[in-house]
Amino acid sequence: MIVRAPAILRTRRRALAALCSLAGLLAAAHPVAALAEAWPAKPIRLIVGYPPGGGTDTVARMLAQQLGQELKQPVVVENRAGASGTIATQQVVRAEPDGYTVLFATASPLTGAPLTVKDLPYDPMNDLIPVTRIGGGPFILVANPGFPPNTLPELVEYARSRPGEVNYASPGIMTANFFFSEQLNMDAGIKTTNVPYRGSAALLNDVMAGQVQYTLDTPGTTLPFIRNGKLKALAIFSDQRLDRAPQIPTAKESGYPNLVGGSWYGLLLPKGTPPGIVDGLYKATKTALSSADVRAAMEARDVMVEGSSPDEFRSYLQAEFKRWQDVTQKLGIKPQ
């Protein structure tokens, strides 16, 4: 004889089974929320597209140390140098969007490469999520001490009287150094010739040796050579004069208000990263950047700390891309 459970017991069992089933469905439907709540539960990789020991790597490591303290997990810098940061960017684009692979980026792979590299294997505006623009530093226009012009207006007049004869050095056509140099040419109505190099060390050596007349680079790189007389400064591309070098006039003072900017650094995550992780990384980074030690270390390298919000960083990237798109179109540059 079969003994059946009382109806009320059967009802309770069905209700319990339904609740378990619903809980399972909710967990399956919201793995993103669960992932964000647990983050970070292990070390985070900070991918840097430049070699160890350089300016970008130095800033990344300063931030990584403080960020690790804020997140209570190690933040490990991994250098994936090559192709002006596009190799590192591609690696992050292909990474799992779980918040454990973060791109420490500069302008070149995000706003320069899409305009100059054919068949770029990523779309920075759609394949990455901006977290924060950490900060940056203005370019200084430096020249060989024997180069006749001593100011930006003098350089313009000199180049105008010698179209195509004056050369400038840059780390390549996808870099902000190149774009700002060409912006100067357009604004001043002059024609100078780009001589591309693989990095700052080689190009600065050639400027100091007189092989190339001038270049644009950051204060941290150029000021030591300006002070020992191996380079001379004609202008700085900032809103105000630099406290550590007040003798260098701004390009704006010389009549070129568009020439404000330089290098910058930012953090980005792969598309699909949960909003909670994006927000968590942004808040931790902003707190890390407010540290007195980090600010002092960055200011010593003339990096102006910003810590913009994700939306502000996205707007900045879009504006910079449009800005340099206009330059490449006027120059007739095609991706290659």
C-alpha cells in the first residue's frame, strides 16, 4: 500500500523546489552582480605598453603600489612593449571582462592608432571602457642650442622663410608629439618635416647633436637637458608657465591658443566589465591619487594629477579623437 504525504506537506515541498529553482535562475541571470560584489578577490594585472624603466612605466608603478593598498590586493605591472602601445591594448581588449586585467594607456594606441594604422584589431571607442584619466604633462618645444630661433615666434618666422628645410623629431605619426607638431604647422602656416624615431632617447640625442632641429617632449624628459644647456626651450604647451621652469613662455602667450596639451595617462577595462567593478576601480584610483606620496612623486615628474570620472574620460577621448582626425584629414594621412 502506498502512503501519500499529507497535501500541506506536498505543497510545501513544491514551494521549496520552486524557490530553489528561482534562486538558481536568478544566480544564472545575474553572474555579473555576483562578480562585482566579490571583486577584487585576487591580484590585478596592470598592462603597460612600454618598456620597464621609462616614464610611462615609472608612473604606472607608482600608481600600482598605492592602488594595491586601496584594493587590498596586489596590482602587478606587466610590460607588453611594442607598436606604441597597441600590443598591450590588444591584449586587454581580448582579456576576460572580470576586472583583473587593466590597461594603463597613453594617447597613441587610443586616439592616434585608429587614424594611422590600417586594419587595427580593436576599436578603442567601443572595445574598452574608460575608467579615469590619471593625469598628464604638457609638451615643451625644445631645440638644439645652435638652432637660430630662441622663441616660438622666431621659429615660425625662420621656418616660414625656409619651407620644408626645417626638421622636427617625433616618436611616430600615431603619437601626440606628431599631432601637436603638425597642429603648430597648420596654425602658423608653416611646413616642417617629421623625422620619426622609435623612442625619446634616440630622438633627443639627435636633437642635441644637431641632426634634427627641434622636438616636443615632456618636462620630466627635457628639463634636465635644458638645465645643463644641451637643449633650449622655446615654448611650453600649457595654460600656465611651469613652476619648476617659469622662464619658459607658453605657446598661448606667443599667440597659439590651440597648442595646449601633451602626454597623458589613463586606465581602461575590457568591454563587458560589470559597472560595479568600473566604479570600484575608479573610486580606488581616485583615492590612491589623493595620497600625498603619490601626488608628490607625480609632481616631481611634472605629471598633473586629474582623476577624472569615467564619463569625463570618455568625453575627453572622443574630443581628442575628433581633434586629431581633423589633423589627419587636412594632412591627407591614410591608415597604413
